[in-house]
Amino acid sequence: MSLLLSQIRQSRWILLLALVISIVGGLANAGLVAIINQALGASAAHLPTLGWQFLLLALAVLVTRTLSQTIFVQLGQRTKAELRMKTIRSVTDASYQSLERQGAARALTVLTQDLDTIVVFFLNLPALAMNGSIVIGCLAYLGYLSWQVLVFAIVTVVIGSLGFHFANTRAMFHLRNSRRREDDLVKDFRALFDGAKELKLHRRRKNAFVDGSIATNVEAVRAQRTRGYVLYTAAASWGSMILLAFIGCVLFLLTRFQPVQAHVLSGYAVVFLYMIMPIEGLLSSIPSLGSAKVALERINQVNLDLPREQVDPADSAAAFERIVLAGVTHSYFREKENEVFTLGPVNLEFRPGELVYLIGGNGSGKTTLAKMIVGLYAPEGGQILLNGKPVGEAERDAYRQHFSVVFNDFFLFDELHGLEIAGLDAQAQQFLELLHLEHKVTIRDGKFSTTDLSQGQRKRLALLVAYLEDRPFYVFDEWAADQDPTFKDVFYRRLLPDLKAKGKTVLVITHDDRYFSLADRYIKLDYGQVVAVGDGRELEQQPFNTAA
């Protein structure tokens, strides 16, 4: 609950004011019961005075309820926004490896469903405070009428609380498990869209996925949610039953042993009947507390599972003289092969103004090596040196700012975020014409008119973004794989040499053997090991299966 407590501390005075207002409203409600009971036995001369008191208290109830609910709505939305931004910053400030381990499903449910649960909790706070105040005020009035009845009422409340606690504990257990199942459902829902082509082309796969995986998780969530909320309902019913039993015992048993005046007995009846709704409202609001507790646990866990990287905002990227990989290694588990794949140890050096091709078979570790070169993966062994200085945890973020990358599984934003360049739209438009996209896309105020394009065209836009970043080291991971022969030729024979002529270091992961001879240097990987390094012209006449 530390997250919620920190938010409460930030708004403690406004929250205290809202709670006080809610309590005043609840006590005013209880005061209305007392006035009604007095009016039942009052003389005609005394009724106008009670009427004015009733009117004032009714206005107080209206004003306090409206004001407290308004304040709590504002607090709920503010807390949701602050927790959402805290989680977003945890995601953006975490290491890439932590993000890969975490996955997107948990964070997405936290940023949507769990945060909405916190808002519901704040919306229920006025009802909790007001109904609680009504119950306390009614009990106090019962004590004023008869202390024996008050004692009996307190014993009844204790018994009801024990039963409610038992049911509430079981309900929380089922709600927690259902929230874990929601993560699997989010993955399945994303797969419905990401794998739509594959599902359409294979009916048995579609049926097995929908009726097997998704239906199983949907049913599990339904069953556990149902059990949880049924237990909450049972707890609320238990509270109502205890209250009715209390009313019956007082009216039909206690009065036989303890003489009670008629106006006092009528006061019992009025108060008892009036308390039923606030108590039911109080008990029905309790599930929001349980759901909020589960949501806060999940929010806190996501933040704990995404430790923040050390970042020095003042440390910016500068031109480099050389980047050296000295014995770097990286390991990860491959599920298909059911074994641990180890890349390295790798010893390489990169300097400005050279064009390097990284070649090798599928699964040889090319993309993994690229991620380590650009600083997305930290070496498990060895070290990376920038201009002779080791790149540690504190320097890694600044080190990454040297690179512009287009990965094979790239993501294309619909806006040129972070590019504060004079004449940005004009420069971008020139690149659009060079990439033959001017008839498909326009750029205004740094925003693409559309990104709903073919994969090859989207890759050209990603290349445009990389060009505009104008960084010293460029990495292209199978960029030309989705391009037609004309654009492949433009890419290898014009764009890459142009970057090299500007003094950029360019690393190209490729299988296009017909262009290998254009490289200043090639690096060949085979099952995580650098097996060959040489001049690209050496590969000019070699067949593809030999060169790569």
C-alpha cells in the first residue's frame, strides 16, 4: 500500500477535508433520524422548530454529499494520472532486458484495468465515510436511548465483522488469481489481431486457439471472479441478517426482560430500519477496497520488476573515435532448441567512416550481437570501450545515443518525436521523394499523415527517421529484406555509401550476397562465434551458401 500512502501524503489536507465533510454528512443523516423520532411524539407547538432543524440538516446532507463526492472524484483521477505516469516512467527508464523479461501484458493491464480500479476505490470513499458515520451516529443515538441496547449492538457488530472477515479473505484470494489470469488473456487478445492471417489460413489452429486457450482462460477468470463477488455478496448478506436478528432480539426478547418506554421502542424501530441501507451500502463498498488492494499490489510489483537504469541526463553523445568489443559474451535460453545459446566471446573494433556487413546463417546471433553493440544488452562477460573508456551501467544510456538503428522488428511512431531540427518538414519531404513515398505520405509539424503502409514502405519511413537523427553510428538489420530489387540497389549502392561519405559508421546485417563486395569489411558469425573477418571484395565471386 506504499504507493497509495505516498499519493495520500501528497494530498493529505484536501483528503482530510473531504473525509471530514463526508463524516459531517453522515452525522447529519443520523441527526435526521433523531429528529424524525422526536417528531413522532412531539406536540404541535414543537413541530415547527423540529421542521426547521430537519430542513437545515437535509440541506447539510445534500451539500456535504455533493462536495465530498466532487473532491474524491478529483483525487481519484489525479491519483490515477500520477500512478499511470509513474508506471510509464518505470517502463521507459528500465533496461531493455528487464522489459523483455517483463513482457507487455502485465504492464498494459496495470495501465488500464488496475488504475481504473483505484479510481473506483476513490469514488467509493465518500460512501464508506458517510455510511460509516451514519452507522456510528445511529449507534450513538441508541446509546442515548439505552446503554444496554448499545452494548448488545456492539456485540452484534463484532460477530458480524468476524463472519465478514472470513468471507472477505476468501474473496480476495479468488480476485488475486483472476487478475493473474487477466495477463494471459491480454496476450491472447493481442494474438487475435497479430496472428489474424495465420488463424484465417488454418481453421483447426483457429478453433484450437479460441476454444482451447482463450476459452479456458475466459472461463477461469469468470469462475474466479464469480466466486470472489459471490463471497462478497454473502458477506453483505451476513451483515444484513445479523442486523435483522439484532432487531428481532431487541424488540421481541430484550424488551421482555428490560422495560422500555413506547417512544424509546419506536426510536429503536426507526433507527434499526434506517441503519439497514447504510450498513448494506458500507458492506457493498468493501469489495472496492479489496480490488484496490489487489490492483495496488500489481502496480507495485510491476514497478519493482522494472528497476531503473542509471542515467545521467547531462551526459550526451559526442563524436567517437572508436568502439571496441573486448571479449564480450551474452547468453540466453532458446526454447525451440531447448538449450542455452552463448554469443561470444567477441572481439571487434569499429571506427568512423567504415561500412561493415554482418553476415551469417539464421540463428547465428547477428541481431543479438547488434543489440549488444548498440547498448540494449549489457555484456555478461568482457566489456565495451568507447574511445578507450569502459562503458558501465552509468554510461550506457549516453553510449546508446551514438546509434540510429532500424531493426527487423522495428516500430514506427507516427510522429518525429525528439527531433528538434530547423526546417524539419522540408528535410523530411526531400527524403520522402528520394524514397518514392511522396505520393503516399506527407509530413506536417513533424507528423506523418499516415503509417498505414506496406511493410517495405514502413521500413523506408523508418530509414527516413534514422537519417534525420544524424547520429555517428548506423545499424540496419535486414532492412532490404522487404524491398523490391530497385530499392535494394538504391539502398546498397547509394544510401549506404552516402552515409559512409559523411563519416558515419554503418553496420548492415544482410543476406544479400550480391552486394557483399561493397563492404569495407565483413564479419561472419556462425553459432555465436566470429568465424571470419575480411575485406568485402574477397566475397565478390563466392556463392551465397559459402559467403553466408
